[in-house]
Amino acid sequence: RMTEREAIYSRLVQSVRFGQATTNDIQAAISPKDYQYFERFLQKTISSVKDIDVSAESKIAEVCGFMDHIKKRIGKTKGWNRTIAIRVLSYFRDKQNLPLFRNIQAEDSVPQAVFAASLGVALCKDPSTFRTIGSRLWEVTGHNQEALMVIFSVQGEAMAPVVYEILCEEQLKDSAKILITKFLGEKNYRASTAKIGDLLTTEESPQVLASCLYALRYIGDRSVFDKIVPFLEHPDFDLQIEALHALAEAGGSKSLEFLKRRLDDSNWWVRREAALAISELGRDGIACLRGAAEGDSINARAAAQTILAELRFHRIATEEF
């Protein structure tokens, strides 16, 4: 039955998109008893968080009564049934639904429902919602970073300046700093470099420091080079690893001498990551590894040979090998 209905709905969407389907055609194709199949079709086709054109699906949902059906479900049901209905409504990316989504964000006690509504707000791409888009979600999910990262990522580049302002202006818990710095790094928001560099000198939490180094690994700005170097000697293993890659991105060939020293570190994984970071420096890095692979230090030789072998067998992607 579902396969049959999918074919009908796919043809209907195309007909609406090209202006060939009438109101009668839509109503004849989807009756209330078929709403469950139409909902599954929508889950399969337009539930993406990417920017897509859903105008045809929205028109069909309005004309056949499915849109009203979903809104009634949100108002009359509870639990997962209601949460799923909120998520389905978010598919349509309709700013007219923003008041409903915001009300759920503000008042609902079910984390999954708040997440679905927050996603609905994000998909509507309304700039006025950027600053508060994750606040309620943050509260009810117990600082669920993955859920918030999804919400932030839906907004894409436009969200970066907003969360950067929050980082600069507000007193934040460590979990918030971690989320925001990682997001800024992944979006390569270079305007945040100085602030993130400052956090390296003022923060005490290893997790926050690691997230700052992680962000700088993506941004790769030379201005924070000297602030990264001390972390190569840090007793925290994770901070050393993040610092190796952040330094490679920030310093380029300038970082080579610092990274070479870590090839003889007492920790095998630090040695391996140092070799990997060196390989990221391009031709100079590969030449350095080849020299270390034939050098006197057993530790450095093993680490360099390991990464060179992985490069040779394409386990690591590079244009320089």
C-alpha cells in the first residue's frame, strides 16, 4: 500500500510543481484515511534540514486538509504522537507557524517536543529568532549539545555572528562555551579568533580549553600561534592532541620545529598525532616525516613510518604525497 501511495504522491507533487494539478485532483488523491501514508511520504522526502523547495508539498497539505489535521494533533494529543506532529509541521518551513513553535518552545516540558519546535523555528529562517533559538532547548535537554548543534547548523553561517556575540557578552557555563566555540570553529568564523585565543589564557576547564583548540584547528589563524604552543607540554593528553593540530593549522611551516619534538614524546598516541599533524603541512611536512623515518630516534622513526605507510595506502587523504 505504501509503495503504491508513494508513486501517486510523487506524481502529484510534480503536477502541482508544474501547475497541472487542480484542487479536485489533490483532494481526490489524498483523503483523510490516507493521511498516515502521506505523512510517511513527507518524512521520506522533505524532512531534511537542508534548504529545499517544499511549496508543492505545502499546497497539497493545505488543499487536502492534512495541514489542519496536523495542527489539531498538536493541540489534542500528547507524548510522541504530538512530538511527531510538531516535527512534521516543521517540514513545511512556514513562518505562519512561528507563533505556535515559539509557544511550544516556551511552555512545553517535553524535551523532544521543544527540540521539534526549535527545529521548526530554525527551518523558518527568521533572523529575529536567532539569538533565542536554543535558549529553551538548552534548559529542558540538560545542555544537550548535539541537539543544539543541529539547531545552530540549520541556520548555517548566519548563526555564527549571533553565537559569537553571546560568547562575548554573557556569563556562560562551561557547557555553553564548549558548544559555541566548537560551532564557531566548524563554521570557520575568523572574527572569533581573538576571543577564543583569550579563552586559552583565562579558562581552567580542560573541556573548554579542548573545545577552543578544536575551534582554532579549523580556523587556522597565525595570530594565536603563541597561545597554542604551551599546550604541547600540557599534562592533559587530549589538550596535547588538539594543540598539535591547531598549531599545524595556525603556523604552517613555522610550526614544524615544535611538532617534530613531539615525535619523540613518551606517549605513542601523541607521537602518532604529531606525525599526522606534520603530514598536514604539505610538502615540507612530508619531507620532514621521510627524514624522521630514517633518523636515529626509535620513537620518531616508528611514528613517521606509520603515517607515511597510511599515506601510501591512501588511509589518509593528501594532495602532497
